[in-house]
Amino acid sequence: MAEAAQRQLAAALRHRLAWPLLTLVQLLAVNAIFNADFLHIEWRAGHLYGSLIDILNRAAPLALVAMGMTLVIATRGIDISVGAVVAIAAALAAWMIGGALVVVDGVATHVSRFPMPLAILAAIAAAGLCGLWNGVLVARVGMQPIIATLILMVAGRGIAQLITGGQIITIYYAPFFFLGSGHLLGLPFSLFIAAAVFAALYLALTRTALGLFIQAVGINPSAARVAGIEARRIVVGVYAFCGACAGLAGLLISSNVKSADGNNAGQLLELDAILAVTLGGTALTGGRFSLVGSVIGALIIQTLTYAIYSLGVPPEINLVVKAVVVFFVMLLQSAEFRHALRGWVRRPGGRGLAR
């Protein structure tokens, strides 16, 4: 019985989602140990309130970007422009919505410059076009993904600042705030947006041949083309989708903070997204990917960020702490590292545990 249990445990630990889930559970446990109210959830003002709800709400934009980044990395690509695309989408939405103060029947009311649905569609479309631009440069022109997206990473910030005029645009239109800070059925509305994108993408990847095609392109693009797969179209499509996800994340972020800053919106979000994807078990070499793992990775990043701030880590070293934690997590996820560690422990002449 004991041996069977050990084999089951070993098989469970070999699952690609085992280590990300264990990491998330450990981070939640650390937060719970140092913060007695961390796991407390209560109903307040018509919705659920607590640290866990706050983590889920703040992780939604990162999860959206991570889902798009997953498909890009699965095709052997990378997109380091998503932070700039977030800024472009946020700036365009803020400029189109604004919220001018007018007097209607003697009552001061904030009205949108353009209809809000039009502003939302325009922001997502602009972000999708940015992703399409990256995809064309990679698949059609033949640029290296990091170079192609680096161009937009630099230029995108300039475009966002041109839209905002170099200023922070404050949004006053209350209906827009519902996207990032509203609640539905007691939960943050941003969770429903992220869940809807996840469900649609998951069904497309598992119920159609899209997931198999993306995996084939990531493993061997040349062989995929010989097999009749439109590899270039798939690459262009995943970059466009990644851009649209970044645009949707930009809407959530600008709605939550009620403003748009072309210079700082989405700053370093591309690094968090790449970390989330790799923490979730997606291989940077392409082919193997996990959409569920990327979402778990986003939760890990946000939970770690929450822990760093709640534990009072000085701001000047929080990025170092974050990098160290991620480094050790990635080592534990490496099968080669675990194999080498077991060999060192079992070596007859080894030190420590070997004795």
C-alpha cells in the first residue's frame, strides 16, 4: 500500500501543473501565516470582500495577457510589446471616453466623448492591429520575434504618449468604471471577462484542431507547412490575439485606476506575463504549452506581489525578492535540476543527506 501511494504521489508530481499548484499553495500559506485575516472573506456593500478577492481582481489583466502570450510562446515566439499595447489601448479608450462635465436639466453630469461601446471596440481593435503588425513582421517579413516586438515596445510608448498628449488622462465617465472595479453576482466583473476569454480559448484549443496546429508549428514550423498547415497564418493570428488580450487588459487597468498614463501604464507587464507563462509549464522552445498553467502562473505572480507588500519588504528590494523566488521556483520545475539534485543526494561520497 505504501509503495502504491508513493508511486501515485510520484506520478502526481510529474504532472506539469503539480509544481505551479504547489507553489501557489505555499505562497497562500505564507500570506496566511503572516496575515491572520488573509483567508477571511466577507460580504460587504453588495459584494465579496477580502484579500483573496483582491488578488483575483488584480490578477485578471495579467491572466489575460498571459493567455495571449501562451499562444505566442507556443509557436516559438515572444512578445515584449504587450506593455506598450496596454498603454495604447488605455490611452485610446481614455481619450474617446474622457467624461466631460455638462449640465443636463440643472444637474451636472459626466458624459462620454464617444459612445462607450465604440471606445471599447476601438481600443481592442487598435491593440489587435498592433499584434497583427508584430505577426506580419515575424511571419511574413522574417524578423526575429524579439526584434519585431521590440520595435513596437519602443514606438508603442511614443504612440500612447501622443494620444494622451504626454499627460495623464483622467476618466470621469462612471459606467466605464464597471469594467475594472464593478461587481457581478458578488464577484469582480474583471473575473468574468477573464473567465469568458479563457473558456472561449480553451474550447477553441481543445475542441478544434487549433491547439494541435499551434503545437505543430511550435515543434517544427517547416514540417507543419509540409503537412499542409498554414503556419504563417497561425503565427500572425496568435500575435493578433495576444495584442487583443493586451488591449482588453488595458481597458481593465484604466477602468480600475480611472485614468490612462501613456508612460507608465503596463510598465514591465510583458515580463510578468512571460514569467507567468513559464511558471505555468509552457516551454519557451515552443510546442508544449498549458493555458491553465499560465492562469495559475498569473495567480502566483500576483500572490507573490501581494506577499511582498503585505510583509513590508522595502520597495527598493521587492523586485530582487520577486526575482529570487521565481528563480528557485523555476529550478524546482526543471526535471534536469531535480534529477541532478537526487543524484547528488544519493551519491555515496556526497555530503549532507547522503550520509
